[in-house]
Amino acid sequence: MKIEYVLFASFAALMPVGSDGKPCELEVDAGTRVDTLMERLKLPKEKAKIIFVNGIKSSEDTLLSQGDRVGIFPIVAGG
Amino acid sequence: MDKILRIDMSADGGPSVNEEPLGDLAGLGGRALTSAVVSKEVPPTCHPLSEENKLVIAPGLLSGTVAAMSGRLSIGCKSPLTGGIKEANAGGQASQVLARLGYAAIIVEGRPAGGSLYKVFINKEGVEVAADDSLKGLGNYDLVDRMKGVYGEKIACISIGQAGEMKMSAASIAITDMELRPTRHAGRGGVGAVMGAKGVKVIVLDDAGMKMRSAEDPEGFRSANKEWVDGLRKNPTTGEGLPAFGTNVLTNVINEAGGYPTNNFATGQFDGAAKISGETQAETEIARGGSATHGCHRGCIIRCSGIFNDKDGNYLTKQPEYETVWAHGGNCGIDDLDAIAMLDRLDDDFGVDTIEMGATIGVAMEAGLAEFGDAQAAIELVKEVGKGTPLGRVLGNGAAVTGKVFGVERVPVVKGQALPAYDPRAVQGIGVTYATTTMGADHTAGYAVATNIMGVGGEVDPLKAEGQVALSRDLQIATAAIDSTGMCLFIAFAVLDQPETFQALIDLINSFYGLSFTADDVTELGKSVLKCEREFNAAAGLSAQHDRLPDFFKNDPLAPHDVTFDVTDEDLDTLHNW
């Protein structure tokens, strides 16, 4: 199934070259969870603090569905 | 910090200056001090521009010491914007310098009889107040250049631009940074208008010859500061995230969360977010020879700020903050970072609150004065403010006034103050803070975004009402205490997650003053500050009916999550029960 993902802040370096902050499409197996996706993208799981699936706060255990958009941030803050 | 400086602008024969001991204000700093003075000495029903209002400028308990992060300044008064009590807070150099000069506060009282504009100069020899009408009409940047010419380069300035002189309710007070630029602002609530009403254009501070304040227990202080610095460095937010990307890293976060107010709070996501994100901003700054890691005051180790140069590599403004980029960016449909930086520069120069100004332009666009997304039109509108044209005076008085003048329904304000960069429908915890804080719609007063979105200090679902009142209450109390210490609020990210770092903060206060505060005492301090603010507001005529968001947040669902603000009025009214 197809999903799309964006990696932000210091994780942006792990996006494909030329993606320029835009989401990338990926083909994944049914039953894939966020943590499997992170492993595949070589993203250090322990640093992934803010995870959104379709804009909903999620966790590494969240199961992905067809057409989902995943956004992952390291620990960030602002005001 | 053993004395209070009172400047009476009404005195016969010209402003008079008086120093007095701390008295009842002993043991107070920052917001605790400003709110104590305002609630005791300002008649709650006075006109905010009258001689009865007071402008209270106070460093924090630990300002002027070697404790890291201790350079915040509190400025308090009755707000011309909200009609209630106000504490506006800024970084920059003034707090450290004022504290080392020995002042726990400057209290500006009264109002000059004639139309003169005054400058104040404070150094180790004393205080001079002199009329200087040649300063009239200067923007903050030119003003600071003038002051450098007269007093040298080792000064810190507290000043107003044209907006404050014209007593506009969105007027800010500028504080100079380490590069002596007027880039840090006590922004919210029109404190600049009160300074203007009192005829003070600038307060120049020079602490040459003064020493760092020394602790009662120097060994204990040194060791607490080491633990404090270690805690801030090892925390990923304060040690890595903020230095690299600054506050504007939030553009992508809040946009991804569907809570990014777009086109005057019409929807919760902005197509242009990536073009104005913290990531893009940092990359741009570095490419143009600016900086993405920069501290706003000496002693800051987080360094969340930066330097933004224009396309030719010339200095334009400091790194615009998330709130500024949102207000002038997605809130106005603008995705041009250079235009946003120019707007930030204009706001700083005229001396207006960037949140209020951006929200106002959004309302002006809703009114049809410009198209959403038209950056050049937004720049022209802000320039009207600096010129003081009739339109400029309307805009310079904020989103509520502008909405009224142009017959706009969707005006995002609480107690007359514009909402910051988080839609309360999708981040309901911050919605509770906006509604219930004594300050008007204010995000820093109880930053529930940290828990709702970033998962700091727990997890509370941002899209639901459950748990939001308790979250906001705890944060409002803690923040009122932190605002009294002179510490930058960003320490909260480390302090909320690392108990040993919270203890280090308490140890810093105890070893400096020879006290034995506990965590409970810190909570009690926060509560007592909020209590005196609530009492002032009630006497000023603010009631539970003002602790509400505008109805459209309850009625109009926000895309993409299709949510409304669901915390009930009854629940909002329980926030201040403790």
C-alpha cells in the first residue's frame, strides 16, 4: 500500500535528496507500523518524539493504512 | 537589587527622581513585583493612559547574576488593550544591566504637563531625566543609534518607537540585544502606549563599574549553577532543538497537527508552510552569512535566536520568531520569508507587538483592505502605522479595533488581545489558557502546547476537552513563578521533564538569597501572583464573561480535523479554583 511521509527539523537530512521539505511516497506492506517505517528510513527511534499520522498525534506503535501521511519530528520546542 | 527607583513625570518643575528601599517588595522580582505594584498602587478603574497608571520595569530575582538564562525583564501596568493587568516580558540586555545597577524596579508615575519627550540615563553615578524633543518621531533603530552616539556602545536601551509615542494599543517596548539592536520586545498589551503617555522615549542604562550580583552562599550558588547548566545542555529541547532551528521550527509542527491558523483563523493548515518553516529559515540565514544560533542576552546558553540578512547579505532583522512568522505569514496567507522578515523589521522599528500586528493585518484582509497572500500590501499597511495616518492609527490599535471599524465578524481576540499562533479548536489546552489567563489571549501564560503537541510534561489529546483545564491551571501557576525569577521561559522544557533541573533552579534561588524554598513555595508564589492579578481584573470590571473565546471557535469547525472548541464555560470557570 502507498503512504506518504515527511521528516522534519534535524531529520530532514534523511529525506531523499531534492525532496525539499515536500512529502515523499513510499510503498509499504499492509500491517506496517510507524516503528517499522522509521527503521526502514534509518531514523533513530529513540529520538523521534513527535509523530503525526494524518495530523493526529500518534506513536511508534500506530498501524498505518493506505494513503496515510506520516510526519515525524525530533524533540522540538518554540513559543 | 536593594532599591526601587521612582520617576514622577508629573512633578512641578519637571520629572523628579526618588530612590527608596524595597519595603514590602522585598523578596519579589519580575512579574511578582510588577503585579504587586500595579495591584496595590494603580486604581483598577483608571484610564490606562492617565497619570494614575504606572509603568513598572523589573528584572527577575536572579537577573544580574552569573546564573544561566537569567536575563528576562518584566514590564507591568494597566493595559490599554485589555483594560486589565498586564505583564509583558522580554529578553535582551536591559534586565542584567538594571539589576547590576542595583535596582529591583523602575516605577514611572504620573504624566508630564507639557508635550515634551524625555530620555532617562542611569549609570553608577545616578539618574538623569532630560527633555529631548529631537527624539520625537524616531523609529527604535535610529533612536538607538542616536543614544550610541551620545552615551557610547556599552549601553542597554529600553525604548518606544512612533507607535508608543502615538499611544497606540499595539505599541511595544523595545529592549536592545547584545549587538545593541532594538530587537527584543515587551510586546503584548500596549505597554509602549503607557510609556508614551508618560512622555518617556528611552531609558538608557550603563552598568560600567558595577559588578555581578553576589550570592549569600557563593559555593552553593556555583554548584547549583553547574547542575543548572548541565541540565539545560543535556535536555534535547534546550540543548539541541532550540539552538538549531529556533522557535520557528514550530511552523511545520503546528501545521502538521492541523492547528496552524490560516487566513485569519479560517482553516488549520497552510499550503505555504514549508516555504516559511524554521528549517527553511535556518538554511536561508546561514546561506546569507547570518546566524541560526544566537543568544538574546548574555548568560543565555539556549541561543534560540538568530540573525536574518537580506538577499544581498546585509542585516535586516533578528531571526523572526514563530509567532511573528505565523502572524505575518500563514495568518495572512503570505509565504514569502523575505517579506515576513521585512515586516518584522518594520514592527520592531515602529515598536508594535508582532502578534497583534499580524492578527490585525489578517482582520484587515478579511475586511477587504488587501488580498490574503499579498505581502506587498501587508507591508504598506504596516507602514501606515509608522506614519500615523488615520488608517495607521486604526491598525495600530489592534485586531479588535480594526475589526470594529471595518465591520468584521471573525475577530480572534480575548479581552481585546489577539490570539497567537495556535488555533484553540485543534489545541484545546492553549484555548483554555487564552480564555482564562489574566493577560488576555496569551500563549506564554500557560503554554499547554508543550503537552498537547510536543508531549512534554505528559500527554493530553489536543483535539478533546478532557484534561485541558487542569493542564492549563498547573502551567499558569508554574509560569507566574518562573516569570518572577528573570529566567527565560524556555527553561520550562528542561524543568518539566528533569526533576533534578527543577531542583537546581530552587537551589539557585535559595543559595543566592539564603532561603529554604521548596517546590511547594514556588507553587505558592505562582498562585499569589495570579491571585493579585485576578483581584485587580475583577475590580477593573473584568468578569467570568471575559474568560471566554469568541463564539465562532465553538460554532465553526476547523479543517482538517473538523473540530470545535469543546471546553464548557462551566469548566473554564473552575480554572482559578485552588
